[in-house]
Amino acid sequence: MRILIQNGYVIDPASEREGNFDILTDGKKIVRVAEKISAEEAKADRVVDATGKQVLPGFIDLHVHYREPGLEYKETIATGSAAAAAGGYTTVCPMPNTKPVTDCAEVVQTVLAKAKEAGKVRVLPVGAVTIGQGGTELSDIKAMAKAGAAAVSEDGKSVMNPVVYAEGMKCAKEAGLPVFAHCEEISLVRGGVMNAGKRAEELGLPGITNAVEDIITMRDILLAEETGAKLHLCHCSTKYSVDFVRFAKEKGIDVTAEVCPHHFAMSDEEITADLSMFKMNPPLRGKEDVTALISGLLDGTMEVISTDHAPHSAEEKSGSMVGSPFGIVGSETAYALSNTVLVKEHGMTPMQLAKCMSYNPAKVLGRETEFGGLAEGYSADIAIVAPEEEYVINPDEFFSKGKNTPFGGKKVKGKVYMTLCEGTVTYER
């Protein structure tokens, strides 16, 4: 189907062009971008009026948990994909901590088949570094890359043995895959459920110190330098993580980093009670950390915004933080939180936001000439948004099976109106 999008304010981070343009798609790719394209000239099957809205490249989420195979009661690839499309996403990278673990070509192929069946977003699976995420024996990284894995990660935990991890990094480099790092020194967690600090003490809950993240962040950066691997740091939450990424870039180490909206939109001071909706890993940190993360995003040190979308059942997330699983959902709130906090409150430009949510994630994957931009020849992955529209987040309206978010009832600005993935409308308000 040929779709013509007219009268929108186009923001293209690939070319750094923005302004009032029309975009014509041919059912797969963007075939024309011009100041004015008539429906008759375009021979369009459908015309979309984007007056008063921004037209952005479809968002790319390098970090989601779709739970399938094995934990479908939390989320399936189909429900996760629908949630992603509703959030303006057109490409997602599901992490490997499923049951069975995505640690071989066969499971990668299963995920891809399920994603094709769902048909909502481009799904690029992430394979595990070690078999069963056991941390001792390397997965067949080369075979997973050949089957369609976009990266490797041990997300949900770190590979604690640096010898094994360094070998995994070398294998990933040879296979042409980036390494997505979950940085957590497990021996220092000691049963912690939230950020160590005054609020944890007031609630009588065991805390997780910044050092839990910082120690492994620096270790992984040094291993990346030693092995030459392309390292992407997941869900950074501390001020030192920002400093360490700056250090790595100054040294010419191939390191990128992501920040999740919950880590820059909320601090541990806003945890109102011992409720599992506030439990995530890494945890909500202190205000100094939040300030550092925002500064890192604004100055380009931290290039990517990802969600760490982690759905759980209502029963699992209904009680205390103690004994409940880590994780919150994020696919359907990420744009609004990012637009509200970063653009409206801290002066990030819409172009910078488009880079963080679209073009830079595509660069991490090495696919920035295919998607993440809105120039002619790019995949027709498009999000049409109303950045000024104010609304209240209501988890009951989520497409995701998971409703576990601490942002229910929060007033935000920025509504997704339509999502196109490879020229097909996958979400329409």
C-alpha cells in the first residue's frame, strides 16, 4: 500500500533535516520526501494528515523482555510487539533470559518465527553469551549470528568470570555482533531490593549500592578495550557510569550506553511505600545520579534511550519489594516520559530525542543506513506523535500483559498517534 503522510513536521536524525515535509512510502520503503506531494501525483492508496504533529523515525528499543518462550503468562512476542507498536516502536531487541534461554540458533529461529507471525515490529533477538546463562561455557555465538541474532548479552545478570567474558567478547567481535552488558557485581547485592540510601533506611529495606553497577561497568569497559569488542552498556543508572563512559570515549574505546526513562524520570526519593511496582534492576537511584544521567543524555555521552520493558503478572507485582521480581514495563510510556522530562523540562531538542530513540540505536546495531532515519531509501518505519498533547498514564489501557509501572496516574506530554513498520500501519490511535 502506498501511504502519503502530509503536513507533518518531519525530524530526520539521519540527515539532521527537519521541517514541514510530506513523506511517500511504497509499502516497504520511503520513496520520496518533499515540501509538498499531492495525493494524485503520489498515486497514494491512503493519505494521512499529520497537521500539528511530528513525524519521527520509528523508535528502536535495544532492550526488551518478551518472556517467550517459556513464560508466556507474563508476555508473549505478540503482546509485547503490540505494546511496542503502540509506543511508536518499529524495532525491538528481546533479551535472552527466557525458558529455554536464547543460547542457540534454534531458539533464535523460534523467536524470529513468532515475531513474523505477530507482524507488528521488526524483532532482532539477542543471544546469551553463555549456555543457559550459566556463566561458564560459551554459547555458539557464530551460529546465533548466522541465525539472525543482532547482539549477545547475559542480561538479567553479568558473566562474573572475566576470562569467560573476555572470550565471549572476542567471539562476538569475530561474529560481527555487539555485546550488550548488564553490569552487576552479584556478590555485593546481598538481598537488596532498592537503592541504598535514606529512603531504604526509612522503609526498612535492604539497599543496593552504586558500586554494584560501577565495578562491573568499569571492568567491562576495560575488557572491551582489551578484546576490541563493541560494547553497549545497558540500563545505566549511576553518576559514575556516565563518568566511565566519558572516560572510555576519550580513550577511543568502542563503547555506547543506554539510559531508561524510569532512571531519569524518577528518583528513589519518590518511592512512596514498600510496593513492588517500584522494584527494578538497577534500582531507582538518588537525585545526583538522575541529574548526571540527564546531563549525559543532553551532551551525547549516553546516546541511547531504551526501555528494559520487563512485564510480570499482577500477582507477582502486588506486594512488598522483598520477594517480588525486579522489573517494570516501559514500551508504552517511554516516548511520553522522555518528551516530558528531557524535552519539556530540560531543554533537549526533538532532534536529539529522535537520535536517542531511533538513529543512535540503529548505529549500535550497525544498521543506520537501513532504518532509524526518514530519508529516501530508508525502511518506512515511522512514528507520528503529538508532542504537546497532555494525558494521564493509565496502565489499564496498555497492550502489554504487564501493567507493572510506577508511573500510573502521572501526567505527561506526548502521544503516539500512528506507527508504520516497513510501510504497514501497525498502530493507529
